[in-house]
Amino acid sequence: MSSDVVAAIDLGSNSFHMIVARIANNHVQVLDRIREMVQLAAGLDARNRLAEDAQRRALACLARFGQRLRHIPPEQLRIVGTNTLRQARNSAGFLTRAEEVVGHTVEIISGHEEARLIYLGVAHSVADVAGQRLVVDIGGGSTEFIIGEKFEPLRLASLRMGCVSLSRACFDDGRITEARMREAELIVQLRMEPVREEYLEQGWEVVTGASGSIKAIQEVVNREGWCREGITLEALRRLRTALLEAGNTGAIAARWQLEPARARVFTGGFGVLHGLCEALNIERMEVSDGALREGVIYDLLGRIRHEDVRDRSIATVTSRYGLDKAQAERVSTTALELLGQVKEGWRLATDECSRILEWAARLYEVGLLLSHNDYHKHGAYILEHADLPGFSHGDQLVLAALVRRHRRSFPADAFAHLPREWVQPARRLCALLRLAVVLHRGRSRQPLPPLKLTVNQQRLDLRFPAAWLDEHPLTRADLEAEAKYLKKAGFRLEFG
């Protein structure tokens, strides 16, 4: 690393969190933690559009965070968005503004990826236990459930219920009644129904909670003396009675000295926690300081140290879909060799460009299991919608787009739907992938001769040793056909 300092930002539905850490002797030393209750989820309207005032709150927070990040290299910083940004129909516009403010790419991660990172953060923050651990994280708009062992998650789920969303649904005006509490509990039971039995069947030895809602509840029940540490089901039942006696948000804020923003979502967070503890028969829960942002830090360290979980995801897909590993290796090797020759001229000299190209080359035939004729289309669908640990939604869009366009039609606007920073690089990476696939169409084990590829803007010049193409007329014919496809995308391929 060029520096020993790394940072992660979690754009949660309720709070934004930033953690800055120093890596010393293979250990993470936290230098700074900042949390602001932005309550992004409260800005979603009935059409799932993020209101301008919520966006302004978020951008102001990111501007403050950005001051702390100026001297951290981009490859040692990761910013992730969660449930509200997954839901918001206008999230793309907000992300553009956010990236301008903070000067870094913001990734929207899937619910399963969020759960995986939460588990990673918790597992590194609490003492190890023998057997399996259930981790519960209540966010503003979603709640994650993960069963794992040591640092490996085994079962993950992300359900759309959180402290903000349940508070808005049942306690929006701040009043707390028996009827509203029962309504909240019913919502939680209904959300839990699809996963309850499989989680109970899997089992666990210890339960660990994470997030601001769970920490706030722990502080209240411990202060009241209803349990000494952690949270018990009996303490939650006593808290339920106390909330009904209080009757409104103002009273609970005064009784337990809650900041106004926390008080507004406290009852919703309680409803989620109490409901899931009843549903899963959880009698006792310990509470972790670590959560999503710590998980992002540890995942980032893995990438820096070349222990990238994304490589494992690619290997899993390769095995699951029975891909021809030898062919994938041939195409990948050639694609990366071509990239090495043009990366400076085409401004593709980043690790992410080479990784995305390599993964696309290894998975370009993933759709063959479903259909040979349109396997590129099926492959793109699989890669866009599959749960791929370590990949953001943006990563998967780029990967799917490369696989979708690695053969046949290649229109000029093929990548217009990608994040703007990927549109031009993806077009050029796709041209390289297409050439690598064409050159290995015969699936021969014989290595290719030395190739020389030069580029000048949209012009590609591919050169072979003398007479090699005359000895391989099928390859020449394939390249002639490919030149026509590339021409439609605005490229000019010459070879000889």
C-alpha cells in the first residue's frame, strides 16, 4: 500500500457512518469514527423517489466526510450505499452529485452483499465462539440475518423492514398504542415468514446484534436494570410495556435522554428487534460494536492483499455452471496480453479494468448451460442478477454488459446504461474481449503466435507473424466478420 491508512463509508438508510483506520502488524487500529443520522429513508416518497431535502442532508454530510478523506488514496477507500439507495428510483442522479462532493465512486450493494459485509465486520469485532453464530443488523430500511461460523457466512438474508420504515408505517405521528404495536409486530412476523423455518433448522450457538437501533435498545434496558449486558427477551418485554406507558416519542426521548433523531425511530427499531426475537426464539443477544463499515474495511484489506473475495465468487460460478476452464484460461490470457499492449494508449491502466476484463473472459460462456444460440444474452442476465459476494451492483452491470456484447451485435450505445465512468472503458475492454474470443474460437490447445496490437483512438491494428494467417484461413474469416461488427460500434479493425 502507498499508505497504511484505509477508510470506509456506509450510506445507511438511517445513519451515515465513516471509519478511518490504520493497518499495523496486520491489525486494524481505528483512528476515527464519525456518525451522522441523515435519515435518508425518511426522504422516500410514495413513488420511491428521494426528496431534495433528504438529498441535501446527505450531500452536506458527505462534504464533511470528504474533508477527512483528502489524503487517502482512492484504492484504499470504499463507499457503499444500502437499502434506501437500492429502492430510490432517482438514485442515479443522487450518486452523481454525491461522487462530485466526495470525489470518489459510490457503490450500491445488494442486500446479500450487505449481509456478508455485516457478518465480516461483526466476526472481526467480537470474541470467537465454537459453532455457528447468528448475526442480526437492524438498519433504517432493511434488516440483515446471517448465520456463519468463524469468518465464513453460511446463510444470508436481507428483509425490507427497518427502524425508519417501520416507524413511518406504524408510529409516524409519534403516538405509541397497543393497536399500533401489534400492527408493527404483525408486519415483522409477515416479513420473517419466508426465512423463519430455514433459520431455525440451521441453528446457532450465540446471537450477536449490530447497528444503532440495537445499541440504543441495549443502553436503555441496561440503564433500567432489566438485564446486565446485551439484550434479553425478558428485557424487551419490559421495554414494550414501558413504551406503551410512555405513549409518545417525546416522552421516551425525555425518559431515556435519546437524541430527537433516534427517538423518532426508536419504537420502530424496537418493533423489529422484539418481533424477530419472538419469531426466532432468541432469549439472549450480545451486541457488537462492529458492523457494515468494519466489514467494508476488512473486505478492502483483502482486495489490497490480493485475497479478493470476488475471485472466489468467480470460481464458484465457474464450478456451478461447469465452464470449460482451459478455454476460459486461454481467452483470459490473450485478453490480458492485448490489454497490456494498449492500456496506456486507451487509458485502461487500472487494476479494476484488468480485473473486470479477466473476470468477463473467464465467464463469457456462463450462459451455455441454458442455450447455445443466445448464450451471451443468458450469461449477461445471470451475471447481472446473481448474488456475487464482493461485487457491487455497478460491478455486476459492467461484467454483464461485457458478456452480453462479447459476440454478434455491438451497437455504439451498448454501454450507455453503465455508470458514466465505465462507459468508455467498457467499450474498449469489450473490443479486446471480442478479439480474444475470436482468436480462440477453434478451442485449440496450441498457443497463439506472438501478437502485436496497437491503437489510435478508435483504430485497432492487429499484427501476426508472416504467413500465420495464410495458414489459418478460418481465423482470417472470423477476423473479417469481427471487423464488420466493430465498425458498427465505431471501431476500425485492421489486421495482417
